Amino acid sequence: MNKETLEQNYRAVTANIQQACKRSGRSPDEVGVIAVTKYVGIETTEAVLDLGVGHIGESRAQEAVPKWEALGNRGTWHFIGHLQRNKVKDVVGRFTYIHSLDRFSLAQEISKRAAQKEVTVRALLQVNVAGEESKFGLSPEEVVDFSREVAALPHLTVAGLMTMAPHVPNSEEVRPIFRELRALRDKLDTYRGASEKQLELSMGMSNDYEVAVEEGATMVRVGSSLVGRER
Ligand SMILES: *Cc1c(COP(=O)(O)O)cnc(C)c1O
């Protein structure tokens, strides 16, 4: 994608987020944009970083590692895709955040690899709010207990909650999903107590990020409407 188009897209996304913040009485400072670069190569990913976007999201370890090797010293990297246990060693040490923690065996492996690399991974619990068969994630009922269990692991901290809403033509339809994740976040914050930092809410993609921002997203994961699709 050429730089001009990329810049226009980024300006549009930023303006849309500002509008959504205005509509919902929020400050745009509360919303971070994660540029999802899984559709594009190293060159476009570099152009994204050149725009000043500080957060990069990737969903497949095999493709993300070479990109990280080229550009990992720039920006903060977020692993957002389903993560297999045998790929954890490639992700930990490179990615600051993992948005797809959905089972205890994965949490154990992350903590173990993080200990070896002397880092602490910030994990977001993926929640399958809509209960879709095709999606990964904890059910909303499991989240509180699960977060307590993983809190005992030394090299992993629970940094927030993540969801993927069903892909529907009218993004208004997924508003209740985002609202439910937010309520779950607030509940978890209450359990954790005031001394802990408020948990992040990673929700909203190209199709629905404006609604997600209105419902309290602190991280939106925007791919195709920012970088297009090279593959
Ligand atoms: C691909 C992906 C995105 C970005 O999707 P777009 O619709 O292209 O913005 C966001 N989150 C996750 C988990 C993804 O896999």
C-alpha cells in the first residue's frame, strides 16, 4: 500500500475514534490503536510504524517472527491470534501483550517461557461473549475464576479482556457484546481491588471499532481498514 493511502486511512481511523469518543463523553487518550498488520508484509508494516503508530498486532507466529526480527525494536507488539502451546516460545520475549489467553495450560506455558527469558507477559483473557462455536475464548462465567488461577503464575499478569464480536453487516448489532465485556471488566476490577491498575478492554475491529469505543474499548485492533489486504 502506498504511503499516502496509508496516511489517509490512519487519519480517517483516528478521526472516527475521536468522533466516537465525543459521542460517548470519553477522551481519545483512553483509546489505543493497535495496527493489525497480518495482511501485509514488512515494508507496509514499517510504513505503519513510520506514521507514528506505536502498537503492532499480529496473529500468526510463523509470519510474525520474521517481521519482529526486522522491526521489533520499534513499537510495542501484540499477539492477537489463537496461540498454540508449541508456538509460545516464539512469541514470549518478542510480544509484550498476548490477547488470546483462553486456557490454563497455555498460561502455564507462557509463564514458564517468560521465566526463562526473564520477562513478564501481559495477557488479556479472550472471552467468547457471543458463545460462537467457531471462536475461541472463555465463557463469561469462567472469567473471574480463571483470572484468579492465573494470578498465581509469576511471569504473567492479567492486563485485560479481549473479545471478537461476530461479523455482521450492521455493527449496532454487536453493541450488547461489547457492553457485556465491559461489565465483566468492571466486575473483575472490583474483585481485584482499587490498588490494581484498571484492566484494558481490547475490542473493536475494522467493522465495529466505533461502536466498541462508544462502549469503552481501551484498545482497538484495526487491520484491513488501515492497511488494506495485500494477502
Ligand atoms: C485480523 C484480526 C483483527 C483485525 O481485523 P480487521 O477486521 O481487518 O480490522 C483484529 N483482531 C483479531 C483477533 C484478528 O485476528
